[in-house]
Amino acid sequence: MASKKDVFLRDLDAEQLKSKLTELEKSHQEARFNKISGDSAQSNKIKEARKDIARVKTFLRQYELEIKK
């Protein structure tokens, strides 16, 4: 069963996915920085951000291979 995030990402085009990817990478970097500086509550956000980045990259790859139009 597809998650709500997958359904949301499926509706985006390639340009929107690229902007979402940069947004997610920035949030992942901030979460990593906060964890290093002592905020241990960010460890869950790091894992979630990595998975979201992988989802977006998967959909972008589908556009590249023209599986999804």
C-alpha cells in the first residue's frame, strides 16, 4: 500500500520534485547539524529525511527513464 507521501509525490512533475529534493536535502543537513551540536531529538528527523530524499530521487529517476510521463 502506498503511503501518503508517495501519493503526494506522484502528483508532482519533475521540476517540482527537484525543488522538493533541494528542500529535503537542506532540512537533512540542518537536522544533522543540530544533532552534532547536542540536540538529540533530531535523530528521528535525520532518518525520515533520508527516506524522503530516496523517495524523491526514485520518482525523478522514473522521469529520466520515461517510465512516468
